[in-house]
Amino acid sequence: MKTIKDKVAKLSFVALLMALTSAMFYTPTASAHGEKSQAAFMRMRTIHWFDLDWSKDEVAVNDTMTISGKFHVFAGWPETVDKPEVSFLNIGIPGPVFIRAGSWIGGQLVPRSVSLELGDTYEFKVLLKARRPGDWHVHTMMNVEGGGPIIGPGKWVTITGSMSEFVNPLTTLTGQTIDLEDYALDNVYFWHALWYSIGLAWLIFWIKRPMFIPRHIAVTSGKADTLISATDKKVAIGFAVGTLALLMYGMGSTNEKYPITTPLQAGLMRGIKPIEMPETSVAVKVEDATYRVPGRAMQMTLTITNNGDSAIRLGEFNTASVRFLDADVLEDESGYPDDLLAEEGLTVSDNSPIAPGESRTVEVTASDAAWEVYRLADLIYDPDSRFAGLLFFFDEDGNRQMVMVDAPLIPSFI
Amino acid sequence: MSASQSAVRSRAEAVQVSRTLDWMILFTLFTAVLGGYHIHYMLTGGDWDFWSDWKDRRLWVTVAPIVSITFPAAVQAMLWYRYRLPFGAIVCILALMLGEWINRYLNFWGWTYFPVNFCFPSNLIPGAILLDVVLMLSSSFVLTAVIGGMAWGLVFYPGNWPIIAPLHVPVEYNGMMFTLADLQGYHYVRTGTPEYIRMVEKGTLRTFGKDVAPVSAFFSAFVSIIIYFLWHYFGRWFNKTDFISGEGI
Ligand SMILES: [Cu+2]
């Protein structure tokens, strides 16, 4: 007997462990720091984020901040990633530390998935309302169906205050004002507690009597019919009828209380307006490009032709959200995240203004630890070793022109 | 101690030991089912059960009963045919829902801070009671599959509507119409669950117009019947007694 008891006790313990494990098994994604582990080509050749602005570094609970900027959907979208025909403008934060109070692409509210066109540039804005205090890394993010999340740059934002003060008031179309943070929560608890107690009552009704061994003996000795009494049957019918009655009552009272309800809203949004980009008057040809592994630098030979009427200089090379600037031409005043900004990371062999009509071949070097830190150097191990990025040129009046480059990349190991 | 010697010395002691075993077996059954069923339900019903903005009139209503009738059918096969105990379905559902509530409260709310009114589990109790009662009164697994399985699918939506209805009240927000549940999904950011993953209100039952929930429920009920049969046999197979030959041991 003792061995059986021991065995059952052991088994119970295993089962308890299993139960606890399963209860702990799933937690919705709490972290958003996948940016470095994402394949380099995914970051370089899909969505290019630029002109980003995080409106605040510190925000109190219930206050709002925005992340705004633009993104360019790369025309040479990699074959291995599904095209952004179904995309969702997300935000990379560790769970709902902010609520997403609004998000717009080209001025259109985008609570649902949208269709984006390759080669187009879009303006976006995400409005966030602070909910949970802490220091959070806030990323821009685009989810592409069949492609996964494409994570943009992240910046640290501090939320101050207390989460218990957070409110999320809304006025419904039926005229009630509610706080979505705990709206109808009592109702959830009430119905669950009520039904759970009824279920428990049914279970207790049966487990009060001797269960396994005596009943098993009765069943195997052909006396199964004696195990269910007439009273048992009456009680069972009572439970069934009670269940149906409660269901009907629940439906009735709910429909009376909430006469107006609508189905969940879903569906792809099309026709999102891109920015009308001005015709670019700068032509860039990539003669060759190499990545020097030991020097953590990318070198390109570019032939730049100025077809405009004002002299231009190259100020910035932006790839995978890392910005390489030529400090002589451009200084960042937007408070762009430090780790992604190489303020003097761009060297041009001859960066004197290129006059209208002039064509010049220059050596451009983009070097920074970010190549290594952000694992962009890994792109030399990609199946299709190419790079892509945005070049920003500035004319005498400070006007900016954006030129996309996309070319094969040859690694150099010495 | 020889094998033929009894472990108990009196009838009173036998009754006591039997009762102790009852509790141990019940506890083991409860926790084992909790673990297995919970994982099964998370993998198959998953997001439909996690989030209020997935609890729609078509797919949730269809999927949840079909994937949840599994364990109740199997456990009923054991408890009824071996012990004439008609609580196979309810013990599964009570275990599942306890596990779900622990998970939702501790992980979804306590750890990740999703409001509980956004990530509460579905209510499966009414169907479980009916399933147990039908089996007990009919003592036939065929009838239980057909009538009980049917009821299982049909009562799912009514059993949950009082809980989700307040969240289906419409609201105008930045010039678009949402239900409050949609807005929960939009506001409370799920980095890992982009909107297009959400499978709601999709399907080919459009011809039935507005009343899609009953149609989905009927469809779900029919499939539940089939799944009940399947899992009933799993249950039988799982708790069959095999004797092996004594020779050579
Ligand atoms: Cu981050």
C-alpha cells in the first residue's frame, strides 16, 4: 500500500509541476529589442526610417508624446521577404507601457493593416499616452505579413508617475463615458465566478461520495447501474435545466442592457497616400562598394552628377537606421539616438560643392562601431550580398534631396 | 512482506485508504489535465481565447468549441466507463479555466500589464455541464457525442455573450468606428501580435447576413460532434489496461 501511495504522491507532484509550468508557459512578448538580431539585409533593404522625432524624453503618466517621421519603402525589396502588401504600423515597446492613442500614415488613421507600395515614401505619426512608469526603449516598427517585424530605431523614454493614476476615458456612440482601463471588468469577474461556482457545485456533488476503487469494483462486477440513483438523475436534470435557464437569462438581460452592439471591425486599408517626392536632380552611380571587416567601414566609389541649378554636397548616408554624417555639411539637431548616430562617420574624398552640371567621382567611407554593434557587418554573410541606403544631398540654400542607392557589396577581409 | 498479504487490516482502514486514494487520484487528474489541456488549448485556440478583440462572431465561435471538446471527451471516456462518474467534462473545464485565470492574471496582467478586461478567458462551463449530464442520463457515448457535442457548440456563444457584449458597444475614435474591444487591441500594444494576424470576421458565411453567430455555432457544433468521437477513442486507448505475459519476467 505504501508503495502505491508513494507512487501516486510522486505522480501528483509531477502533475502539479506540469500544471505550474503550463501556467507560466505563455506570456505575451514583453521585450522589443530584436533590432540587432534581425538580419542586416532586412533592415537595409526593406523600410528606411528617416527624419524621426521623438517629441519627449520624459513623460508623465496620462501625458502624451509622439513619434513622427518618414519611411521609404525600398524599391529593391528582397525576394526572400513578402512584399508589404499587408503591413501594420506598430510600435516597439515592452508591452502596453504606453497606449497607442493614435497612428497615422499620410494623415490617415491606421488602426488596421495597410497596403504599401514599393518605392514610395510615407509620412507617419504615432501618438502615445504614457501608462506605466519606467525607462523604455521606444522603437518605430513596421510589421509585414510574411516578412515579420521590421524594427526601426529606438530611443529611451522615461515615464514618471504612477500607473494607478492612469485613465483611458472614452465616450461610446451610445453616449456613455467609460474608462477602458477597467471597463466592464466587474462584469467579467461576475459571470466567470458565477459559472465557475455552478461547475464546482456539480463536481462537488459527485466527489463527496467514494469514487474510484469502490465504483470500479461495482462496475467490473456488473453493478454499474446501482451507481446512479434516481436522485442523482433528478439533480442532473436540475443542473441541465438551470444551465439553460441561466444562459437564456444571461442573453436576455445582456441584450436589454446593451441593445446596440456592433461586430468587431477588421479589414485591410488601401489607398494610403505617399508623399509627393520632388524630382531629384542628383544622379548617383555606384561604381563599386566594399566592406572592410577589420576597419568596420564601408567604402563606396560614387559618381555624382548634379543636374540641378544649385551646387550640392553630400551630407548623410543612412542605412538600417544608422546615420553617417559629414559634420561639415550636416549636424543633427533632432536628438537622434546616440548609438545610431555617427556624427563624423562619413568621409568624402572631395566634398567641396559639386557645381550645377558637374559630374564627379568620389570615394565615400562610412565608418562607425555601429557596423559591428548593430551587426550590420553580417550582411556579407547574406545569400544576396547587397547593401542599400539613403544619400542626402544639400544645396546652397540648405534644401535637401534624397537619393536611394542599391548595389552589390564585396567584403574585404584584410 | 509477501504479495498476498493485505495492506490494510480492517474494513474501516480500507475505506479510509480508498478515500485517501480518491483525493490523490482526483488531484493528480485535475493538475495533469490542467497542464496538458491548457497547453493544448493555448496552441490551438491561442489568441482567440487570449484577447477580447479576437472574440468575434465567426472564427472564435467556430474554433473555440472544436478545439476544447477534446479533453472532456477523452476524460469522460475514462471516468464514465470505468467508474460511472459523470464529471469528466466539468473537471477538465474547471482545471483549464483555473489554469487560464492563473496565467491571465499573473502573466498577462501581473507581468505584462494587459488589462484583465482585455485578456480574460472564454467561459466553457455551460457546455461542460450539459455534456456531463447527457452522458450520465444516456450512458451512451454516441448520444453524448451527438446531443452533447451539439449542445457544446451551440451554448458557447450564449455562455460568453454576457461577458463580451459590453465590449461590443461601438465608439467613434478619430473619425472611425470601432467596438471597444477593437480599441483595446489598438490601445494596449501587442508588439508580437500585429493586426493582420488577427483572424476575425473572415469567412464565407456572408450570405446569412447579420446573424452569423448562430450559423457559426451550428457549424462548430457539427465539427464538435466529430471531434468528440475522435477524442473519445483517444481517451479509451489512453486508459486501457494491458496485460503482459508473465513469462520471461
Ligand atoms: Cu530596443
